[in-house]
Amino acid sequence: MSSGRGQLILIEGLDRTGKSTQASILLDKFSKSKLLKFPDRSTKIGSIINEYLTNKSFTLPDQSAHLLFSANRWELNNEIIDLLNDGYFIVLDRYIYSGIAYSLAKFEYAKLNKEGNITSTVDKQIGDVNWLIGPDVGLPKPDLTLFLTIDLQELANRKGWGDERYELQEFQTIVKKSFLSIFELQKDDDTIEIVDVNNKDIPEVTELIWNLITKKGIHQLTNKPIEKVLN
Ligand code: Z5A
Ligand code: MG
């Protein structure tokens, strides 16, 4: 019988690329699995984040918002480690790369001097990837990150935008660039895979993802130590 810890699988992507859809399908492929979605709005810090995302009159400095999203991940740090060591496969629906990409996008958006529901400043920390990754350093690093990417034109055909702070087409264009620039910096990291979901239905995306997971052996228990996020 195989032994070892479970593996940490992260699904990242732009809004409505199918992260939550794929995360819940993936969960059923394992006999012991757990889904963790970030932001986790059920915690104390998560409730502040929820207020920030849903109430546009509730403002925070970008630095504070950024640190809250990271603090929310730290609230789940011990749970993640314990579950992995207990043989659970954890599927994360957003995590550290969303943290960097959305803050960086706010900085780029502010540089364009746009009005609207992204209140941001060009404070240099928010445009500095090293500053942005800082608070996440030491968190468990995913064994595999799948970044779902799509043309913004195809995305526009999906269910309408919601009403949350970041749900603006123009902002999402910048978010996409931010994600891709972060992954370009990590291009030698073989735990990151960019998954093009253009013109693919839900089962086709699932097949693509599952093939990557099995090819890399991420569907099996492992004896590798849990990696940590480094800067
Ligand atoms: N944020 C941040 O700023 N900093 C951080 O550190 C973190 C997050 C962690 C809330 O995230 C916001 O928090 C988010 C980033 C910021 N900002 N925004 N905007 P969220 O995860 O709570 O909300 P979301 O990203 O907007 O997720 P979503 O709307 O839930 O999208 P999704 O999970 O990727 O998509 P889905 O629900 O699976 O699918 C959307 C629709 O498309 C649905 O009708 C599906 O049936 C359909 N769908 C799915 N796949 C397909 C395919 N393949 N073809 C056709 N239709 C499909
Ligand atoms: Mg979702």
C-alpha cells in the first residue's frame, strides 16, 4: 500500500475561466480530498475581505488590502499542512498568484488614471513584485499550479459580470497581463502550467487538467517534503 502525504493542487485564472467548476470536478477524483477557496470569506479576516469586495464605499489602502488577502491564507496554513500530512489532496481555488496579480493590476490600472470602482494609488510597493510576494513567503507552495487562461473576447460571452469591485472588462485585461508577467518570471518553475481553455467545453478542460496531473504524478501520495513559498 502506498503511503506519504497528499498533494497541493492550485487552480488559478481570470474571473469566470472555470476555476470553481474544475476545482469541484477534480475533488471527486480523489478518495480523500478537500477544497479550499481563497479568499476564504468564512474567517474573521475573510469577512473584512468580503466587505471590501462587495461594498465599494468601504475603502482600504492597497497595501492593507494586499496584506489582508495574505493574512487570510495564513489563517489556513496549519490546516493545509495537517490535511496534506493526513493524506488529503487539497484543491485550492485561487491562492498566492491571485494575490500578486490583482495588486499589481491595481497599480497598472491606477497609472492609467482611470475613474471607477478600482480605487488605487501608484504607491511603489503595489507595483513591486518582491514586496507583493513578501507576506506569502513561508506558506505551503503548491505541488502543481494550473493557470486557466482565455481570450477576453471569449470570456465576455460567458455569464455576465457580477457586481464585485474588480469585475470590469478593462481591469481584467490588465489582470491577465499581470498573471502572465508573473508566470514569465517563474518560467523555469516546472510546478506551473498554463492551460489554454479557449474553445474548450467543461469536460475537455477537465481532461486537459487531469492529463497534466497524472503525467506529473500529482494524483499519488508522495514522500516529498511540503515545499514553502520563497521570494
Ligand atoms: N483576489 C485578490 O485580489 N487577491 C487574492 O489574494 C485573492 C483573490 C485570493 C474574488 O475572487 C476576488 O478576489 C477576485 C480576485 C480577488 N476578483 N475578481 N474579480 P472569487 O474567486 O471569489 O471570484 P471569481 O474569480 O470572480 O470567481 P468566479 O466568478 O467564481 O469564476 P470561476 O470560478 O473561474 O468560474 P466558474 O464559476 O467555474 O464558471 C463561471 C461560468 O462559466 C459558469 O456559468 C460556468 O458554468 C461557466 N463555465 C465554466 N467552464 C466553462 C467552459 N469550459 N466553457 C463554457 N462555460 C464554462
Ligand atoms: Mg469561482
